[in-house]
Amino acid sequence: MGKTVPAYRMALEEEISRWSGFARALRKSDREAFDELMDMCRTYASESSCATNPTVFEPMVMSILLGQQKRLLKLEQELKVFEKTEQASSIDQANKEPSL
């Protein structure tokens, strides 16, 4: 018996290929962002194949959302560290100023 649904990675590459005209029409910076999104899809291809969903686009979108969420969380953590550093710097600066 043959498979009725192609392997997810193959189907993913076919779907990405279908979007190549769209990608070519984008400005260079937008095309780079688009390529990053497609790379997110490739990153989570193994997990997406476990979804057993014959629709390729839905796991692609979920992969992109997951990648974006991870980026947001990382940036939020970096911002908290930066804010703590700034607060500490402000306190140190206030302690160094001579009293009048």
C-alpha cells in the first residue's frame, strides 16, 4: 500500500514553492523576513508532521506563530534585564551625587 498523503517535509517545500511568486514580488527586506518565516516552518517540520493534518498551511502558520512567540518571550526577558540594569545604574548614580 502506498501513502495517500505525501511526507510533510516534501509537502512543506511544495507549499513554500507555491509562494515563490509572492516572495519574488517583495522588497528585499520583506523577502528576507518572508524567508525567515519559511525557515521557522522548516524548523518545526518534524513537530508539524505529527499533527497528522493533510492541510500543510495550518501547521506552517502554527510554526510561524510559535517562532514569533519565542522571539517575543526572549525580547521581554532581555528588556526586563535591561530595565533592572538601568534601575541599578540610576540608583548608583543617585548615590554618587553629593548632597547639598
